[in-house]
Amino acid sequence: MRFEEFFVREGRFVADGIGLDEIASRYPTPFYVYSASAIRTKYRLLKDQFPAFDICYSLKSNPNPAVCGVLAHAGAGAEVSSANELATALGAGFAPENIVYVAPAKTQASVERALAAGIYAIAVDSASELELVESEARELGRPARVLLRINTVERQPEAKEVMVGGPSKFGFDEERVVADVAGLELKQVRVAGLQVYSASQVLDPEWIVEHVKYVLKLARRLGREIGFRPECIDFGGGFGVPYNEHDKELSPGLIAGAIRKSVDEFRQANSGCRLVFESGRYLVAEAGVFVTRVVRVKESRGRVFVICDGGMNAFSRPLFMRVRHPARLLNKLGQKQTHEVDVCGPICTPLDCIAKGVRLPEPEPGDLVGLLNAGAYGYTMSLLDFMSLGRPAELLADGGFLVSS
């Protein structure tokens, strides 16, 4: 967890040169604040360790236009999952030739928009979807590059969200893909490679190494059996970040060293083939903090409730995904965490507890609570219109400037 590195200066909360007092005086709570320098740091870390790979930012993790703009200008590509995400990516400056479209329920309209925009590739999940892309490509009179998404039989990792190894709405089953694709009349569509997104929030580097090696072997085999030359292999992503104290921080360097030989051998045999990692959470989660203000502190039958102006309506992830996000009193970072409390929001349900049993300095009305690692799947995954309390602001701090969007 890199909160102290990204947001703490001389014991105070500071986001890219802007202090907490200034931010809170300009914008009402609750709000999200993102650090542009933190986002750039995480992107450079991945790109430096994996120079042979294109890093495509997964917009679903945080489609905020300002956040997307930081990554587009840093050199990232984009992975999109809807026509609106595609529009956001293009507006943020991602080049069409660096965009891949990945989603399990593409419509005719979304495929048409992706093809019209001239994006690099569409990942298809079934034979019927492959036929849809072919039909739309013929209608538009332009060629289309597709990646076959594969539901592999590889060993499953330990993760909350696993997309492979069993029945799945995602991808061709590995054992059936050759038969499913055989016999399809493809004139405008060219099968250019594979996409295999296996799991999310993976912290086991050994599993990621195994996954990369597995997919490289799979690409060689399916290329022979289906009859395509690998132009692009998208390994998905799933790089995790630590949420709990016992979580170990993922080491991209360890992964890079362990896959280097396999990657080099594959590239020698398949010159010009693009290798892609998709990444959302790893790039932006630690770069974001959700900030909510204490309205009152209430004791009830031995438990202390810190009731705030923003809860599950503005930050649903702790409940929806059952993730324990670290909590801090941002205006009391230097004080000892002496009180065990439940941090709750204003919603009329007992479910509205976004940090249970956390230790904080003595809380008081007016204090600012920060939920850390909130840059991914925070705003975008929340019940923003529940109880009509208004939507939290999203603020990007960048070199002493604050951008609201």
C-alpha cells in the first residue's frame, strides 16, 4: 500500500502539491481525489518492467476523462467495454490503433461504432459474435481484426473474480474453439490472435508467470490448428494491489524476469506480434482516496459509529465486493489510532457501513475520513443516485492544479 508515498508530506495529507485544507475548502464532501503523479508512477513501473508489452488501460476501472487523459498522454493504450467507453477513450486522446474492445455482450451498434472508429481489434467471445463482426465489417466495407477470447483450462488463481477454468459467459471454451471457428466464412474479418483475461486482483506473481507461459503455448497451438498468424496476444491483466495489511505488494520485476525467456523465444518465432497487458486497478487504485466528512459520532451498546456525509451511495465497493479498504482520519494523520469504530454513511439501511472495526484517532464531527485505494471501481461502481443525495466530485490533482470533472 503506497498511501504514504503518494499522499503524505511532512505528516499532512497532500495530493500533488495541494493540501487537504485547500481541497476541502473548495469542494464539499464527499469527493474522490486522484493523484496524477501516482498514476504516472504506476504506469512507468509497468512499462519499464515490460518494455515488450503494450499497456492498455481498462477504462471500466475508472473512466474519468481527466484520469484517462493522464494515461493517454503517458503512452498507454486503452481497453474498452462499451460504446460510451470508446467515446471517452477517443476524447481523452487514446489513439484508435491502440484500443481493443472487450465485452461479453456486444451489440450491433457497438460493433459498428468500434469498426467505424478504426480501433486495433475486437475480442470476440463466441462464433455468433464473430459472425456479427463479419456482418458489420461487410456492411461498412472495411476489414476487421479480431482476437479470440479463450476460456482456458489452466489452473485457477486465488482471486475473488475468476473468468476461466469452468463454465463462463466469457470466451470460447478452449476445448471447443477450433470446432467453433472451423467452417465460418470470414471475408472481412481476420483472426489475429488471442485474448485471455483469467482473473482480477491477482497478487500471486507465480500464477501470473504461469498464465503468460500458458497463453504463449496456447497461441502457438491454436495458430496452427485454426490457421492464423499471431499478430497480437492480449494476456488480460488482473494485476492486484494490497488492500489489507497482510497482502503482499505484487512485484512486476519478479514476473518480468521469470517470463523473459519465454517471451523472447515467442517474439523470435513471431516477429511483429504485439503483446498486451490490460491494467486498470494496478494503475489507478492506489492513486485515489475517497473523502467523507464526519457528521456525528454515536455510541450504541458498546460500539462506536462514525456517521459521515458519504457512504455506500458514493462508495459502494466495500459492500459490493466485500473489500476492506484502509481508513484514515486525514486531518489527524500524526495522531495515534486509539479508537475502534465503524465508519458509516447517511443511507437509511444498516448495510451502509463502509469500514467496519477500523482503528482511528478519536473521531469528532468535522473530521475528514479517507478510504484508501479508491481510485479503481469507486465512483464508477457506486449507487450514485440512491437517496438523491447528489454525486461526489471527482478531482484530479496534477502539479499543484486541481481539475474537477
